[in-house]
Amino acid sequence: QYEPAELQASPDPAPPAARLTFVPREGAVQSEIRVGHLGIARKADDFHAVRVMDMVLGGQFTSRLNMNLREAKGYTYGVHSSFDARRGRGPFDVGTAVEAAVTAEAVREIIAELHAIRDARPVTEEELAVAKPAITLGFPRAFETSGQVARAALRLALFDLPDDEYTTFVPRVEAVDAAAATAAARRRLDPDALAVVVVGPPEVRPSLGALGLGEPVDATPDGVDATRP
């Protein structure tokens, strides 16, 4: 008789040695920016509050990050944030592409929004009125095909979730209030632990040193031609 092996979550990785990594791309007119740190496990007790908080922060068009960097500043066509929750703690990241000239300012604004949602601008009930339906109304579409149902069942096993996880998902999202979403931000967002990666033209490098993240560490991944835009 087949006995499945017990799945173990991978241990948390060590913090990155460099907080700010720069990958030069000669001739690039934009910079790709990724900002993040270790996130949460799928079984985290505040998973649903984190989902809602992240929707407010950067999970939809009307999110704070998008309203700031796209609508107010005009730095980008779009910016997103996400928590990739796994059996162990997966990554949290913010990603965007901006005009090269505003690279440092875009990074600064992203970090400022992470600080703000934890403190100066806590999540509001008005924001929840938009964020929660964005999660719950699309939830049934994850079970439309046999393949989707199979994947959903697999996640129960992979992430060691209870059998009623999907029947309780929507009520648990709807139960998240502004206080719980803000508490999730304070618990799960750590601006002081961020790793920042910028891929852009060499001319933007000097401006990155003023971000307070330390001197940029130059890196070129194996097999990447840094002379190509």
C-alpha cells in the first residue's frame, strides 16, 4: 500500500547580503524594479487579512501603489504587489517598470507606501469596500473546469489545508475589517528588511545610492548580455 511521504516546508532562507542590487543594461530606456522580502506561508493565521491588505496596497488598478506611481506621478503604466504564499514562507514582492530618469524616485515611493499602510495611512473601510469584492467575486472562477478543481484539491494537500478551506474562504475574506488589514500590514510588511533589484541603464546607478539602502551591488546574471537594451 502506498504511503505518501510527509511534506516538509523548506527552511527560511538567509537574508540577502545586499539590500540593493543593480543590473546594468546598456541603452535601456526603462528600469525594471523589484522590491520584496520573505512573505507568509499559506497556513498563516492571518492569510485572508494579508490577501485583503495586499489588494489595497498593490493588488488591483485602484491600489495605493498604482494610484501613486501611475496616476499621480506618471512614472509607470502599472505596478503590482503580491504575496506568493506556499507551504513555507513564500516571497512578497512589488514589481514595476518605469522611465529610467525616475528610477530612484519610484523606489522611494514604493518604500514610502509600505511604511504608510503600516502607520500614517492605515487601511480604511472605504478601501475594503473595493478590495474585498475584487477577491471574492472572482473566486468561483477558480473552480470552473475539471483541471482547476484538481489543482485546488492538490493545494489542500500541498499546503496542508483543512477540507473546508474553500467553503470558508469567502466568509473569512468578508470578515476582514480595517483594523485586521492594518494589523496584517504591520505584521507582514517590513520596510527595513527589503531587498531591492533594479535592472536599468548604467546612468541611473548614482541616484540609487541616495536611497539609504547602502551602496548598490552590481550584478550580471550568468548568460545575460548587459550590452543589450
